[in-house]
Amino acid sequence: MIAKFEVKEEKYRIMIITILLAICCFLTYYFHVVLKDDRIFTHFFYIPIILASRWWQRRGFAVAVFLAAWLILSRFFIITDVGKTSDFFRSLIFIVISSATVFLSERTWKAQKRIKHLNDILKAIRSINQLIVVEKDRKSLLQKACDTMIETRDYYAAWLGFLKDSENFAIVVGSGFRKDLSQFCEQVVGGDHPPCIKNALAQKEKLLIEHKSRECRDCLFKDACMGEVTVIIRIEYANRLFGLFAISMGADIANNEEEKMLLYEVAGDIAFALYNIELEEEINRLAKFPSENPSPVLRVKKDGTILFANKAATLLLNAWGG
């Protein structure tokens, strides 16, 4: 929907500039031939020059060059008694105004792009933070984290692996791949690791950048995603490696320091979430100890009120009651 709107908007822009250029050509003929006057009608020329430079940046510079050339060459093809010196000066002004507009437009565009980039990063972090608060199932958490990163950032694909020990994976999920990921997941869970995973597990640095053209030549899934590089982040918390987080992306994005900070932040949040899930599982296991204990377990207030009694305490309570 957005792409269609942009195409339609571009057509309107081309149509507007074309009409304005036609008016400029007519004004040149009318003032030079009909009125034989050198009044400053060229002020109108600044409208298409500024609009084109604002809309198309450096490509719009061609409009200023065209109007400057048209104004000067018209003197040679349209024979008039009007002086030519002022037109050379005006043509130079066209170029200067267009250059200044292009410069300011590009700076504005870069600033807007940077703001959007930062907003997207904050959105991705916020989405992951919201996810880890509500999602308590380990596999579902990892899958939704992959989906979220693909939806909120300009990444091609992502996969997350949860380790059951220092080398073997218990869960591998992914999103955004062109091929079915099930074979890749089965291969990794089965212990058949491609070079990128071996390198990430062996090294101590938190982030590893693998170039597809070099490191992925022998990988069965090198064509599964479109990215130029794969960034692999170690998911670590409290000196423990929980797994790996891999993102397929363009080389320009991978070398962006803000993008790396995003990946560090997300990996840290996911590691903390996995740590909390394990902690809650341990708490639940310990909580089952009193109820599953074969010996009677009672919790009694000072006034004799029984707050808790496991099944093994039933006979004891019946005896007391008797």
C-alpha cells in the first residue's frame, strides 16, 4: 500500500515539474520575443529548481542545469536586442540555489533517516522487553523474539538457539528464511553445526560477524537468506552461555555501531528472560517438595490453625481429629 502511494506521488511530482518547466520555456519566449524586455521574469524559475532539488536531491540538480542552459542558449536561437550579460549571472544563481537546496535537503534526509533508525531501534527493544515480561514458555519466547526482530528491523532472517549444555542445542527456531528451516533446526539440534556456530561457540567475544561470501561457502543453508553477512551474538547472563542469536543482514547495517548496541541489548534481555524462566522452573520444583513428600508436612499458625497439610499428613490429621 505504501509502495503504491509512493509511486503515485512520484508521478505527480514529475507531472508538476514538467508543467513548471513548460511555463518557464514559454516565459522565456514571451519576454524575449514578444515583449523584448529584460525584466526579471526568471524569478519564476526558482519554483521548479527548489522543488526538484528538495524532492530528488542531486538528481533534481538537472532541472537547474536545464533552465540555466535554456536561458543562455535561447539568446542564440531567439534573436533579440535584449542584453545577454544578465542571463549568465542569473544562470549561475540557478546553479548556486540548486546546490544549496540539494545540500540542505540531503542533510535533512539523513537526519530524518537517523531519527527513524533510532526510533526503530527503540521500538525493537521495547517490543522485546514487552515480550519477555508476558512470555514464560521458552520456545515460544525464542520464536516470537525472532519474529519481532524481523518485523521491526530491516533484517533478512533470524534464528535463535537454546543450549542444553556448552555445545548441544535443545531448541532452535527462526524466522524470515526463504527455505524451510526445519531441516536446519534438526541438523543443529542433532549436533551437526555449520562453521558459523562452531566459531561462535569457540570464541569468547560476544559478537561475531560472518561474511556469506567467505565463511558460508560450504554451508547447506547459505542460500536460505538474502543477507550479505550473518551477525551471531552470544546470549549470556551471570557468566553462563544460554545460546546463540543469529541475524542475517546487509553489510552496512552490520557495521553500524548503534545496530550492534541494539543486538547487545536484545541478546542481554533474552538471556535474562531465559535465566528467569529457569529460576521459576526451579522454584516450582522446590514448591512441589512439601506436597510430594512421603512424610507428613504441616504448616500451623500459633493459634493452632492449619495453613497447609500434604497428602501424607491426612492420616495424622484424622488421628488427631479422632
